[in-house]
Amino acid sequence: DMGAQAFWAQDLAIKDRLHTHLSWLPASPALAPPAMSLRALAVLGALAATTATGRLATERLDINQKVFIESHAVLGAGAGQGALNKCRFFAPQHISNPAAPEVSVCGTSIKATFFLRGRCQGYYHHSKQVGQCNTGLPSTTCDTWSPAQDRRFGAYQSYIIEPC
């Protein structure tokens, strides 16, 4: 049947592309019974989730992991996990105001790195990591930084939030 042949051809193409990462998968459809194909699809789904977020999709941040910019939540506290592992830009009002932004990273399992340049690119020593990656500290620990500590921080443009 043409549908089964197309499935096996697509399955084989995926296995060939991922061979370096999943060398244990059989290279031939003749060696791959339907149960093996379902297992391979489950592994590929987990691999895609891991690649997309840097962590398995089933893993969640606890309620103590939060990031605030000018007192507005950008991660946690109802803001969702969309900002995790993604380069983001400060809002124009934060870039244009030399006294802003004040940033806070709460919890002990995440950190935020702030960059002078856009696109989260380092530029010599012009980056700042905020957050306490120390699970020995109380889970409610918050680390705060602003141009009050270093006036150059008022010119920073981008940031990325990552798990520790």
C-alpha cells in the first residue's frame, strides 16, 4: 500500500538524518517492526522537546523561579515559560531611560544574563549575570541589579534567561 511505503520512506529519511545522535535505530525498514517505529517516534518527540527548550517539556519551573524587569514579570508569576532559553530585547522605554531597567531574578535554579549588545551577544566584559544558582540558599532568594549599581547597565539591550 502506498501510504505504508511513504511512511517507511519518511521514517528512513528521519533515521538517516539523526543517525549520529540515535545510532541504535535500525537503518532499514525491514528491521523496524511497527513497535520500533512508535518507540522511535517517542524518542524523536522527546529529542525535539529537549532541543526546542533545552530541557524536557515535562520539566517545569517551580513557583519560586521568577524574573522581573521594572517590577513586571517576564518569567514565572503568571508570565509563563515562553521566555526561558530565548534571547529577548528590553522594551524601548528601558533602553531610552538611563536609570532603567531594574531587574530581579528570584529562585535558585535560574539565571539571567544581560548584554550591552542586541541578540544576546557578549562584548568584552559588557554582560551581567543576575541570579543565585545556589540550591543551598532559600528558594525565595532574589538577586537584583540596576543602573544604580553600574550606570552602564542602563544601556544594555538584550537578555536571556536560562536554567542553572
